Amino acid sequence: MTIRYDALTTPDAYPDVFKVPAPADLGERRIKPRKPGYMIRLAPQGSTADATAGPDSPADAPPPERERERELLQVQWGLVPHWVKSASDGRLRAPKLVNARSETVTTSTPFRDAWLQGQRCIVPMQAFYVDDLRSGKPVATRIARIDGAPLGVAGLWARWTGPDGDTLLSFTLLTVNANSHALLHRYGQPGSEKRMPAILSEGTHAAWLAAPVAKAGEFMRAFAAQSLTANPVETKADKVPRGDYARQ
């Protein structure tokens, strides 16, 4: 399960990789549950963004031949289903809804509606973190692409509207089984199922966002292990000489 990740560190990656304008503010580097992170979704039909043709689309092309524009939004990580009764209820649920199992997303109550309504998104990130427990204690480990390129993780988004009309947008990361993954099978609780985010290859970004619901499951695949690298993360405790612990 992924409960923290690194946001993109350079603005150029947004237009170059994800085909959206770079945000004015890159936001926090380390994203944790209930914190705002960026997601990319198709712009609502009829919006200003959607009315602008892409660089390879003639302005008078009929709708089926034009790819809908994408929009970048900074929203809460941790899904708040549309049916929760209050914003406080949604905030309480959010930390448990930062990940959605792709195998059960069509039947899981918090995520089912977002999946069936095609509320898909891409979450851009530089890396995500897992715990290495093989030594008996958790060692935070950073998983990133070996070539340093950004990761585009498949996700779902939801909109909650309160009784007074206030709204809250949120998202969750979709995950896949990693028991047989050459890299990710090493991490997580011993004896438990191994999971990893559903990382999309760059060439499938547009297809993922626009695919019919019946075809969306085809994108739920583990990313190639040879394209990923894992590095233990040094913590503040690691920097303190052992003899100094008694004085803390």
C-alpha cells in the first residue's frame, strides 16, 4: 500500500509528459494522505479547456475525431465518496481510501460509483514509498523510474457536495497485485499480499482517460520491474551517532 509519494519537482514535466500546462505552484514535495496533490483528468465537456482543439486537431473536426482536453487540478489525496454525510466524515474516511484495489473496484462501496461513471485520472509523481521489513524494522524505500522520468499512476476521482453547496474534490490511487513482481514483491508485511500502484506507460495516458468503462480494467497491469529502481531513504535518526541517543 502506498501512503506517501513525491510530487513532480520540475514544471516542464507537466506539459512534456502529461500534456497539461504547468501549475503556478508545484506544491508540497512529499504528499501524504489528506494533503493536496495534483491529478489530471479529462476536462468536462463544454468547458473552456475542452473547447480548445489540441495541436494535431483541426478546429472544425467533429467531436469523435478530437481528443478532449485535459485539466490539472490540485485536490485532496484520499477519496471522499459522494454519499458521505459531511465534510468531517469524509476527512475521517480519506486516509483509508488513498488506495483502491483494482480487482474489487467494481464492487467496493467507496470506489464503485467513481469507476462505473468513468471518473478516471492520472496522478503524476516522481516516486512513491514502500516499507522494507526484511530486517525486522521498517526501512522507507523510494521507488522511481530508473531513467528518472515521472510516473503517471492510474487513479479515480470523486466530487462531494455538501448540503450548503460546498464541494470537495478528491482522488485515490489504483493498485495491482505485486506478488510476482521481481522488485515490489520484496516489500510490505511478510506473508501478506504485495501491492503496487498501477503505473501507466506514457503511451497509454490518453487511452486510459478516454477508454469505455468496460475496457478500463485492461490498463490494470504491473509496471516492468526492470524499469524501476529502489533506494532506501535516510532518516534523521540514521544521522544521529549511536552514542548520542541517550542524550535525546
